[in-house]
Amino acid sequence: MKHSLLILSIALLCVTLFSPFAALAKKGNWVRYETWTADSLAAGGLYFPAPLGDEPAVLMLHSRGEAIKHYDLLAKRFQEKGSPVIIPSFRGEGFSTKSNKGTVPPAARWGQKERTILLNDLESALTFAAAQIGMEKREWIVVGSGESCAIAFELLARDSSFTRLICLAPLLQADFDMQLVKRPDRMFLVACDGDEEAMASLRKIEKTAPEWTTQVEVPGCRARGQSILRWQPAILERMVIWAGR
């Protein structure tokens, strides 16, 4: 496994020298990458390569104001199971704060207008992922957290290669209409029972899908997003097993 990841990482670094992408740094089993959007934003993120195989690829979307480095536990667990993982920083946050016009500030809210812009930005990250070795025939799973769960649902309508969805402590915006989005083939939903806002969004999502397509986890806690999985390792394991079916 480690030998295969080393070969893939070296290939990734070589390929990016002759492409519109850049591999800025490599640490352990992940690579920091940078791409350019249509409006000249330097959009960066982390890529966790995996050996050749048919395990699904995973796109992880952080919530507003959340650092993508906090997703390393979840990303490495998927990687260990053979899934490549890409975690882009959204516009104005993390590794995506610079453009040819200067520093890009984070959005104060993720309403419909802002979500459309962020969705467009994801195209450069997905183009980068598609150019990596062994990505051609993989199914895609999208993981949303907090406010990015709405973006994950909207991505399903744009890209048919995404067939499954994981939502961690979903926080659906007031202008987001569940009746207008495409349902994934299967969903995995997680929220702490002590988080009333996330639980309300989870129940709203749950009502729109047949029961057999949805796995729901409601642990007794008050955490949000990926931090739930740090305190609930059994749920993390069930999620990884669910993703590999």
C-alpha cells in the first residue's frame, strides 16, 4: 500500500510540471495542489492519492469558516480503504485566498448567489482530480459539512458522476429548497442529537428520500461537522464501510 502511494505521489508531481496545475507541497500521503479558476483565483486544496482500483473517489466540502486540515482523519481513513480524496478550499478561505486582483475575502454568507460561484470554482478542482492516475472509471461520493451540504446537493444536479452523498451536521440555508434538487442514489446523514439546527436540517433531508436509500446516525453529542467523527469513531467506521459497498 505504502509503495503504491509513493509511486502515485511521484507520478502526480511529475504530471503537474507539464499541466495547468501545480503540486506545491507533499507531506506523508497527501499533496497540496493549486489550480486556477476562470476568473484567475488561485484555488488550492489537498489531494490524497490511492492505489489503482475501483473504490469510489471522494470529494470533501468544508463548511464556511472551517479549515480543511481538520478533515485529515476522515480523508486518511478513506485513503486506507483505497479511495482517492480531494479537499478543495472554498473561495476566500484556506488555500484559496489569492487572485491576480489581490487577496480574496471569505463570503459573509453562502446564499444562492455565493453557492453558485463556489460550485463553479469546484470545476477546477474536479479537473485536477480527473487528470490523476487511475481516476477514469471511479464512482464519486461527495461529503458535505454544515452549510456545504447544500452545495453538495446542488453539485448532484450538475455532475452525474456523483451518485452518493454524505452530510455531516447539515445546515441548510433558508433559500435552499430540497424539492428542487436531485436526490442521490444513497445518503449517509450524521448529526448530534444536541444540535437542534442540524437535526432540523437532517429531518428535512430525510423526508425527501425513501428510507431504504438513507442511513442515519444520531449520536448523543453536541459537536458539528467532521469533529463528530473524532468523538464517534464507530460512526466513522460504519461510514467507510457504507462507502465501499
